[in-house]
Amino acid sequence: MAAFARIRLVMLSGVACSILAACGADGVASPGEGVIVIPTPTPTPTPTPTPTPGTVTPAANCPTIAGPDQLANLGTVSGPGGEWRNCGFPTRFTATTAIPKVAGVLYSLPGRVDVGTDQGATSTNNVVTLTIDPGVTIFGATGVSFLAVNRGNRIDAVGTPTQPIIFTGRGNVVGSAGDQTSQLWGGVVLLGRAPITDCLAPGAAPGTAACERDTEGTSNALYGGAQPADNSGRLSYVQIRYSGFILSAASELQGLTPSGTGSGTQIDHVQIHNSSDDGIEVFGGRVNMKHLVITGAEDDGLDTDVGYKGNIQYVIGVQREGGAVGDSMMEIDSNGNEDAVPRQNVAISNFTYIHRNNAAGNGVSILVRGGADYTFANGLIVAPGFRCLGLNSATTINPVNAALDEAGPPKFFSVSLQCNATPFRGTSGVTDAQVQTIFEAGTNNRSNYVPSLTSLFINGATETGFTPFDAKTLNAFFDTTAYVGAVRDANDTWYQGWTCNSSTANFGTTSRACSAIPTT
């Protein structure tokens, strides 16, 4: 999908080549489609700072972990919080492994780190599970570092509201990361065996075991299959900070990339902070997600594609202050191969989007295209001075057609928009008036919303007065709520403690600074 990452410097071709050479066969990228992203130059290595006074002292040694894949003692790493033992992950976990929380220890990714090996689209087993304890911090040692959970293997990264698991980059550890920092490392990639479209093999039938894709810019990072309930594990109470390193033109990762991930996978209470591309990009599969926080994404907050069918509830999405970076809050599908089945069909409820960029490349806060089917419920979009909703391509507003897996035009229930004077945008065979008609065909929708939100995203008196839609009528996954938006009122604190604070959004005193590494 489109990537509008910031261009920091004018590039020389030799620099681009050096980045690619550094990636080798293990580089990874978001499958971008027709978008040019100028790669950043090889950064000047950040010198190891003189140890600073802090509360952390390094552990004497790295912990011994079960199995054949041991940690590498890489000495110590220092930052504002003190000094930690740097324990490097192996390049591949070949056996089930648990990563413990140990005082004075941080873990690092030396480059691409694989959980297991690809078991193929037709396998049904689970070979390797990587368990990560609450409170563990893992950082990418280089820009091309990322974690890939291969098909037939799992991750079990389950933090707590007070001890989240943190994935970040080295600059965050040594104290050089700030509110505008991004692309310190790659991100987290889940590779599953659930159905997808846009197959790699010519003639392969979408949605079958023959339909798989290789993550762009890599080899053997395959996803896709015919197992809707596939299980890639669990991510809960997790922060993913400063991700999205640009490997080459149009090739970079998101914070979190579920690819062909099945409904057996559990994703909840996950924050993506300052991804240089999308916050979360979902490629096909059937995964459901709850309680997401996406702050400071430089492209789209949430991006979905290649036949994804799923349900999402409770999302706070906030762009950076000043509107300097960030595209759409949601970018949905892309044109081309629009009638491939399974057709994308997603329901999202209880979202609050604070759209600050009035010059976003997509031209709208939410862009739906490619013939995708979507249902939006209980949503608040604050985008003053900007258009809120765009529908692109006549296939996106086609009527119901079971033979084409077509559920009809997008649907809106209890969605409120604060936009400019022209909130609706139709393109490529769709008119502005048609978009408005589709939006107004739902119930309790409004495009003249005047927010009374407090603390940026908490419902006030106006929002409390809106009539909610019962999302459980869409799917049993959803909770029935008596309110619209992501946060009911000041007593609703689901986002507190496990998130991190920045100038983009503050989640309360129990959440710590994104620029700091927890010392306890």
C-alpha cells in the first residue's frame, strides 16, 4: 500500500545500493504497490555514550535459556536510565524458548531474527513458540533488524497493564530518540497460513493453499494458505516503538505486519508509536484485534489489503502535532485485481481518530478502494480543515453479489465526522454525492460533528449524547457498548499504564515516556 514516509535527505544512488547490500537475503519490506520511497542514507553510527548515572546496573551475565539457541553476551549498553547487559538473540529460534525478565538485562535483535522455519501452507503443526515475559525490552541493534514469526510457529508475547513488553530501536535505549524519531529498526512480522489474494504463483487460486506471497524484498518470508483459524500466537500489552526502517525504494516495514494471520491469533492492547510507514498493515488472513493505539505513524495508521476479513474494536489513532507527517488514518485495499475472492470484508467499531495532517497524500482521513467491503460503527473522526471519507473505484460501491463475495457498498452506523466544507470525496468512477449518500444511508451518522473531547480522545458531553450502534449484531467478537468512540469517559482507562506518552498523545501518569526505557 502507499507509503508516504518522510524524506529526510537527498539521496545518492550509491547510498541506496549500500543499504540494499546490507540487507542481503534477509531484508524485509512492506509490500508497497506503485509508490516510490527514497531510501535514507546509511546513518552515521551513534557513538556509545559515556555511562550516565541511573538506577540500572548491568546483570553479571545473560540468562541461560532452554534449548540449543543461546543468547550472545554483547557487553553492556548505556543510556539515561543506567547500564544494561546486552543479550543478543540468535538469528533463528529452532526450539521453543522463553525469554525471561531479568533485572539489568535488555535483549537485542542482530538483524532478521526468525521464530522457527517456514512449515508451508498445508502444514498443521506448531513447531516453535517464542515466549516473552512481561516487562521485557527488546531492541533492534541495526536498522534492518526485525522479528519474523514463520508459518507453523508462534509468538507468546503477553505483558501486563503495568509491565508491557517493549520492542524498540537502539537509539531509544541510548537516549537519542525523541518525539520526531522513527525508523530505528524494522518491526514485528507475523506470517500465517490463512487465506489471502494476489498470489505469487501465476494461476494459483486465491484463498487456497496454492496462494502464498513472499514479503517484498526478502526470500523465504512466505505467508498464506487455506486455514482461516490458523494461530500465530498472541501479542498483548505490547509497545512497538520507532519502527519502519527503509531498506530500499518502496521497501520498508510497518510497526506490526500480520500477514495471512488466522483468527486463532490474539492481538490486543498493542501500541505502535512513530512508525515511519504504517502503524499496522494487515495482509489478508482472518485475525481479529482489540484495544489498539496508533500514535505518530508517518504513513497510514491502519492499512488493510489482499483479502483480509476480520473484526477490530477500540482504536485510538493520533497523528503527530503540527501535521508534519502522516497520511490517512485508514487506507483500505488498492485498485487492481478487484474482484478476487476472498474479497476484503472488515468491521471496525469504537474508534477515535485525531487527524492532524491537512496535506495527506490520500486526500482523506479514511480511504476505501479496490472493491473492499467495510462496516464502520461507533466512530469519531476529528479532521478539521480536511476531508473525512473517500471512496475510490466503482467496484467499491457495487451492490451485493454473493457470487463475487460482494457485500455491497461500505456501511456506516453511529459515525460522526468533523471535516472541512467538503467532507466526502469520490474518485475513479465514484462521485462526491454518491459517497455522501452511502454515508447518510446508515443510522445516526453526522458530518457536522463539533467535538467536546477531553484529554484529546476521551468522550465529553457531546459524544455521550450520541446514540451507539450494537456492534455485536455484526459479529460475536464485538462487545456491546453504550457509547461511541474508543473511550467512554474519564472512568474508562483501558489505554493507561501499558502505553507510552509523547507530545503526540498523553495517556496519563501511569504510562511512561516513549523516549525512555523502563528501569524497573
